[in-house]
Amino acid sequence: MERSDEAVARELLEAPELPEGIDYADLDPEARRELRSLPKELAERIGRHLVAAGTLIDEDPEAALAHAKYAKSKASRIPVVREAAGLAAYHAGKWSEALSELRAVRRMTRTDAHVAVIADAERAMGRPERALDIAKETDTASLPKEVSIELKIVAAGARRDLGQLDAAVVALQGDDLDPKRRQPWSARLFYAYADNLAAAGRAEEAVRWFLHAADADSEEETDAAERAAELAGD
């Protein structure tokens, strides 16, 4: 049964205002495929709010969460919608909400794409042991490399939370920790290694690895160079 114009108008009033320039066509093709089960007008409306959530997630995570929650209120059975809600909640520091949403995505998709975020949310809630359990239970060989690296960083952080500083350093060691090999995730890994070295009191090594992180950070997303200078006393 078609909804009345009044019902549609009421729903539009309930929705958070979309930023200028938001276009359904900017939504990831895979996400658009997931939305095909919805009526066309609804799919495009939900899609625009997903685009808004993705656009705002770094600069205004609370606003991103509002858009994701609106999308969820209309299409809660679609994994990409729950994924947007979970990631926005995580960026907004709503750890319990993030866990609930991302666990739902995990059940719906039967994938571990967000396992590192789930583990980090457990850390943020003061449960580092649970974060370590998640890392141990996960088949990291089946993960995309960047997710595997992020999970390793989270596990090292959990060790550090527990006061196991040397273990945190060791947890990040391996073939991927090679300054001669530059991958998209190298700056994150090198930075985490340097940070844990510093926490363990190994300042000289930390300076070296902060400099490796700075060299690998072509987008200048970290303060690795500043951390190196600070530790070196410059």
C-alpha cells in the first residue's frame, strides 16, 4: 500500500538536514546494491543519509550518528545501514552502541571486517582482556591486511592497558614492521610501535621509529615528527 503524501512529508521533517552537495550517486556501489530491496524513493533517501554520515564522520561524528540513526530507523535489516550506525557511534565515543551495531553487522554478514573496531570499543569500555580474547579468536589470515594490522595495534594497546608494556612492544613485531617496505598502513603500525616503545622507556628506539612513521606518513595524518623531536629533546 502506498504511503500518503502527508506520511512522507512527516518522515522528511523527522530526518536530520542533509549538508549541501550530498548526492545518492556518491554512495558506494555495493551499498547501493544492498539498498535495492527498498522502494526506490526510500532507497535513495536512505542512501543520501548514509553519504552524509560518511562525509561528516571525522569532522562531526555526532551529526554523522544522527544521519546513520535516521537511516537505521527506516532500514534496520540492511547491513550497510547498521554498519554506518556502528562506525558513527564509534567515532562519537558511544562505545556500547558501536558494539551493539557492529556485532549485528557481524552476524548479518558473517564477516570480521570490523573486528578491530569491535576490539577497540571493548578496550574503551575498560575491558582489555576481552579485546585480547577477540584478537586471539580471530583468524587473522582471512582478514584484509589493513584490518589484520589494525587488530594487532588494538591488541598491543590492550596489553599496555594491562600494564604489560614489554608485551605490547613484542605484539607489534614481525615481518610487517619493516621501514624499507611502505604500505598504506605502515605509518599507523610504525607509530604504534614507537608509542609503545616510548611507554616502555625505550626512548632512543622510539625516536627512530617515530621518524620511520613520519617518513611513511605521506598524508601527514600523525604527529610522528613532533613526537620524535619531543623525545629527542629538540
